[in-house]
Amino acid sequence: MAQGDKDIVLISEDAAFNDRLGAILAGQPGFAVTRCDASLARINGKASDLAKVSELIVFKATPDALDEADALRALIASGGNARILAVSDSRTPFGVAHGLLRVGVTEVVPDTIEDAELAKVVGRLSMPRRLTLTAQDQHEGHVIAVSKARGGIGATTLAVNLADQLCGKKRRFGKSETRKVILVDLDLQFGAVAGFLDLPPNDALYSMARDRVEPDSVFLQQSIVTTPSGLSVLAAPEGFMPLTALHPDQMRFLIGRLRKMYDFVVVDLPPAMVDWLTPVLEAADHVLIVSGTSVPFVQQTRRLIDFFKDQNPSLKIEVIVGQEKKPLIRSRRHVEAAKALQTEFRHWLPPDAKVAEDAMDRGRPLSETAGGAALTKEIAQIAADLVKSIGVSTLNRTASADRPGR
């Protein structure tokens, strides 16, 4: 073993699992691997000794993994500094994986994770504890919430394509801008984000509410889908879900974890005002309200602004005029609407039903189906203005947690 090598212990009765991990680590310099072809319970005493001199212990989590909870507790209490990584097979229920984290396992990843990604996780967890909290790890992303004065005004179109634009684009010439972005559909009853991107509905939020669990790395690994363009998505459930099913603490934990993983968290808000929206608004940097300029629109938008400000007085709120082309000269109605809302209309989403419907039918963002359309360009400008306002132009960082998705 070379001086300075990181000691890693592999524990599993599955020899093929140890072979795979051993092969992955063998191709990475700086690792010294000790292999134990047995269960945690069977080598409990030896594992405790190894924990005192190792940086990381990796074991395979089976559906019966919680039967070894006592062995895990003894391992954690052994006095060493080793972190513990569980690699769960496809048969392991979510509840078992979550239980391992409660026992004290540092992180749980599925065995379907790619070798290169698993090597990254091992490398990160095997770092000395004093080196793991870097400035990048402490970074928290920005939350952009999208609301609407009524349905059909284009709020979900804005949320989906704003998230796509915030991802940044790789340029053929010049410096590329890439950011990690997740789109979260919190319209639990009528969420349409999945349909906009040709993704299946996701019952993860329903399961979170039903089981009363706080979302951890395992939950997110199993729940978040990444599109071919690189946008991560947490879609709404397929069936109707009571709006009161979620708890504010669950939402606070979810948003907090996503902020540590992504540069931008774009949230499509529900049309109803519920108590678990408070943590979202408290964490938000901006709220974009898609509205109109007629009297009913203005009245509803005024109510939304007052509610949002009551939850977070420092919140930056912008009203986006939907389904209307930006006029060369503002009419009296436009002037009076802006005055009533105490705002300036900077962005207008032009009506272009054909372009929007074609993108929805193809399950692709506007940037891929109609890059030159006026609607696409306006949403791109909104994204650029947000990036400029927040003060981040290019965020090519490695998140403290690996990008989940499938």
C-alpha cells in the first residue's frame, strides 16, 4: 500500500458485488481495498476494528439489511471515523433504505448506479472529514417559484421552458454555460409538467405524504428523472392527492436538500394557498406570477402578491403578462393595471398557441422545437434577467450529492 492511500473496506456475502467494487476501485489511484466476503453481523468484531483505521466501509444492502441494525450501530459506535456507504439492490424497499440512514449509514445508493458515478461517491465519502466541507459543498441554489392568476394563462409553459433555459447551453464556439437545474411540480392535483416533457407521472410526493417521511438521498435518487437535455424533474402524482397531505416540515426539508444539489430549483406552484407553501416561499429568491391586465386578473394577482409578501416580506415578485404581445405603446388599461399592482410589466409572453402546442405534443421544450419563436426568445430573456439579477452567470460546480435521475 502506498503512503497516503485511503483505506476502504468492502463487506458483502455476494462475491460478485465485491468483485465489481474491487474492479472499480482498482482503476482509481489512491485506494487501498480490504475485502470481507461475509455479512456485517458475521464479522462485527473485525469490522469495528477496520472502522477505526479506515475512511470508508461499503456494504451491500439487501431487503433484510435492517436485521443487521445492531451490527451497524456497533460499527458506528466503535470510535472510528469511517463513513458507511450502503449499495442497495433493486429488491430493497424504500423503507429499508430509509431505515439504514436512520441507523447512521452515511449514504445509500442503488446498485444500478453507473461505475463512474459510484467511483465519484466513494471518492467523496473517503475524503477526510475536515476536507469534505468545501465552499462548493456549502453552496445553496436559488429557488424560482412560478404562480398564475388563473389556469390556461401559460404558467406551466413558462415554468418548463424557464427551467430549460436556466440549464444553459453548450456553445459550438466560446465558453459553455451549464447549470444544474431541477423542475418541481407542486400542483398535486392538476400538475402537467410530466405531460409537457413526455415523462410518466410520479407518485413520489404522494408516497412522501402517505409515509410521513422526510425526503433523503435515497428518496431523491429513486424519484427524480433527468431528461435528455440534462434537466432534472420531480413530477406530480398521477391521481388526485389532497392538497393538505404534505406537511410544512417535509416541504422545508425537500427544498433545502434540493438547494444543496442544484444551482436552480424551479417550482410550479399550485393554484391553492396551503400551509406547506410557506417553506417554499421562505426559501424562494423570486416569484413570477403569470397574469393578465384585465380587472379580474389584476384583482387576483393583487391577492397573490399580498399572500406571498406576508409569507416572505423580502421576496422579489415579478408579474409576467401572459397571452399578450408586448405593445409598442401601453394602453390606459396597461398603465392602470401596473399602477394597481405597484409594478412594471417588463416581460410579456406573446400568444403563440401553435408553437406551444407543438412543443407539448412532442414532449420537448421550446428551445428544441421552436428556438427562433418569439415565445421562446422571451422566456430565454426572462432566464437571462434572473441569472443577471441573482449574480450567477456560469455555475459549473460539482454538487455535494450526485445528480440523481434515470
